[in-house]
Amino acid sequence: MTIDQTTDNRLRRYEDLRDLLPGPADPTPLVRVRRLPPPGTSLYLKLEWMSPFGSIKDRTAHYMLDGLEARGLVPGKVLVEPTSGNTGIALAALAVLAGTRLIATVPSGVPDEKKVLMRMLGAEVWETPDDLCPVDNPKDGAIALARALAASSDDYVMPNQYANPDNVRAHYETTGPEIWAQTEGEVEVFVAGLGTAGTLTGVGRYLKERNPAVRVVAVEPQPGHRLPGLKSLRESKQPEILDWSVIDEVVRVDDGPAYATTKALYRTEALMVGPSTGAVVRVALDLQGVTGMIVGISPDSGFKYTSYFAEILGDEGLPTV
């Protein structure tokens, strides 16, 4: 029997793992949250953890690496990138397929699960304490280390998700069009976490070009938070790619309600999400005056946070006899 060695989306048969990356022709799912919202609220989550490397950062990493390759900056270079884990995992996986390698600088509080996955993919993981960077930005140590390393030798190249316009372009060209098509243009509110700002800026820009009335809500954690992937601008430098003109509202959320909502998503919706999804849903549920469709981003699954979840379960996590 002769096997046709070509990717076939219809058969869901792929010759390269990168063919599984989402886009308008093959979007990540949009799933309704049915039990948590009050009657009359239409809330959908875009499940970005259905991407091949497990998070919304698959899009960012793919676009940034393609951009570097188009400029001839990848061959013979080692990638260096600051990350809270998801971008690092995606870049490490794509580096394997591109025949290069990654050094990921991470805050010391990043979940062990993420660090293990990056190392399994062959990345070097350098943990950074908060006091490694200037006093005015006490949470940006990983960024400071990555920049210093990239500047130290021509052997390194830094994609820099916080300043790279390809991060925005990834979401303007894929995530935004997917949401518009999947909601048939009926999305009224878009809610996403504030991290690198690539998702908020790219999706927000696309949706507002289609309908200026779409309300874009940014979810910001409190200082000292434990919500990986999100940034408090009161303790971190503002990302260079953040475009405030497309953001209508910033809502701050505490860890407690975010984790409580995460647990509720597991137990009422069977949605096995990460804690930043809990923050997004908490904010979405608290919005006032919304009569139409709300779309929230679910950046990743809970599989990379089991050590965190074990702590919040406490005695509840013990077996019964």
C-alpha cells in the first residue's frame, strides 16, 4: 500500500507538527461556558490550549521565529527569550524543528511543570530572582537577563515577545479573524489577560476595525500575584507593543477570586484550564451592562499548574477512606 506523504486537513493527517498550528482555516475551538454565568449571559472561551504545544503562545512563537528566519537571523544562532513558560515551551519545540536551540530565562516562581517541559525539549532554563533587575521594575529580572545575554555575543538572537511586532501580527492575522468568523461578527466584548499585550493589541485592533463598538477588556493581576503569564504594570515595565487605543477598560483581579473561579470551571464546566483563565472568566462574569456575546481567551490548560493546584486544594486533595 502506498501512503500519500502530504498533509491533508480533511483527513487530519499531517506531515509536520507545525501544520497543526491554528489559523483562520483551522481555528482553535470556541466553547460556551454554560453553568457559571447568570441567565442571559453569553460567555464563550477560546481554548488556546488545543494548539500543538499547549498554549496561545504557539501563535506568537511561530510568527516571531518566522520573522527572524525571513531576516536571516536564525541560522547558526541560539535563541534567547524571557518567558513565564508558555512562549518558552513553544519556542523550544519550534527550535527543535528548526534545528536550533533555546535559552529561556524565567522568573524563579514559574511552575516546575513548565521548566521541566522546556528542558525536555532541549532548552536551557535559567531561573532569575526578582532582585536581578532595576529597583523600579522588580519583576522584570528574566527580561533583563535575556537582554544582557543577547547583547553579549553575536551568537545569540532574542525574539523579544514584549517588543516584537510579529507578536501583535500573529493575533491580528489569526486569533482576531478566527473570533470574528466563529462568532459570525456578533462578539460584543473581548476579554484577555494583560501579559506581553500581543493578544490584546492584535485581536483588539482587528475586532475594532470590523466593529468599533466591540469592547476590549484587559485583565491585570495585582502586584505580587501568582497568575503566570499575566503582568501587573504597577510592578513591571509596560510592554512596548501595548496599544492603549484598542483597550477600553482595565480590570484588576486578585489571586483568590481567580483561583476560586478556576476551580469552579473544573467542577461545573469540566474545563481543565490554567489560573489565568480563571482570572479572565472572573472579570467576564463581573462585567456590567453586557447583553451580547462575550469572548474570553483561555491561554492554556491546567496540566502545567498541578503543583499550584495541589496547594489550593489543601486537605481536600487527600484521599478519603
